[in-house]
Amino acid sequence: MADQTEGGRKVTAGAGLSISGLSVDFEIPNEGRIRALDGIDLDLEPGSLTCILGPTGCGKTTLLRTVAGLQEPSAGSVTRGGEASGRRPKLGFVFQQHALFPWMNALSNVEFGMKASGMPRHARRGKALRLLEEVGLAGFERAWPYQLSGGMQQRVALVRSLAIDPAILLLDEPFGSLDTKTRFELEDVVLNVWREHGTTMLFVTHSFEEAVYLADRVIVLGHRPGRIESDFRIDLPQPRDRLSEPFVSLLLRVRTVFESLVSEARTSPE
């Protein structure tokens, strides 16, 4: 389907996501059956950028893994755009740790998924070079992962996931281990990629500031079992000023909800 333009960014039709009544249970030795997620209902529009916030252990990563098809739901369903017509959309996944192949240079890492899908060498090479340039890594194509900083490695991981043209991109706290300056830089890279490619993004983070800066919607999960406690629509224009009164006001609202859940998790009995 053809791309559309909305608010200065591309929106790819058919890349929505619908989660209905989703629950996920795990069998834990000596503890029995544990419910990680409970009754999650969530509809994401094509081309949206949604952040998932919540205390440690609330099921954020489990939610991403279930959306990706890596974890079977115990109840409910996940429907990715186009599946009803038999067309399963492509999914990309950026992990907290970059997970680059250490025996491949940056260029080969980005080419990996395209090569696996059978794309001709000249086509995938040109695309990989363009993507690396897009995230500021022109000149580092032949560098090995150990020669790159943590932020540079995450840039490679991001464009490696984008290279297969995913309709939905899942990001699991990709900047959690980075310093503040690098994290801010990569948040802007994500926004530029989002505007350019129109990919539907579901981004897990512990940082309420990161969530308000990036997302057009912030979902807050409560502690285990994870349930949706709050759903914030972020109407602030992009680019966002972290010091502006509207940004700070909304940040405080999200922070208040988030910290109340963290406090509740600490004081609730096991």
C-alpha cells in the first residue's frame, strides 16, 4: 500500500496493531503459575510512536515479546496490521543490548536481514550505506562492533532492524545503559527515523522524560500482573522543548502516576 504524509512524516498504511484481552502466564519453579500480564487492551494506529512505562517486573518486555510472536499468550490475542487479510507485516526488534554480530562489521550487520531475505548484493549494499549515513555513521561502515561506542552500536542495531522495512518496530529500553548526552542524541535519531520511515513504533522505557519527549502516546503499566493504569495522549508539537512549561507540566503528571506505582509495588505484600 502507498505511503501517505501526515504532519511532515510518512505514514505506512496497514501497520496498525490491536491487542485484545491479552494475558500471559509463566510457570515458575517453587512458585507455581505467575501472571505477568492481565487483560491488556490496546490499539495502535499505523505510523504511531507509543511508549510503554512501568515499574520493574510489570511485564513490559513480555508485552513486546508477545507482540513479536516470541511468547504465546495465555489468553487474548495480538493482531498486527494486515493479518486479517493473510498478510503478516514485517517486525523489527531493537534490544536493550545491541546484540550485533561481533564477527561482522557495521555494514555487514546492517545487510544481514536483507541478505537473508534474498535481496541482491548491490541493492542491499546501497541501502545499508544510506541507512548508516542517515544515523550519522558514514565513515564507520567497516568498523567492527568492539571499535564502536555504545551509542554507535545502538545506531547500527537500529538501522539493522529498519533495513528490512518493518511495518512495526519494537524497542526494548534500547538506551537504558547509555549516558545522558548519548541517550538524548539517540532519542532524536529515533524521531528522525520515525518521521522519515513512518514505521509504527512500540518503545519500552523506564524513563518518563524519554517517554514524554518521544511519544504521541504513553501507556503506564501497573506492577505484576501488568495492567494498563494510565493512557496519556501527548499532543505537544515536535520538536519538543524539555524546559517548556507544557512539557514540564505533562512530565510531572506522568511522573506522579509512575512514582505512585513504584511506591505501591514496594509496599505491597508478596
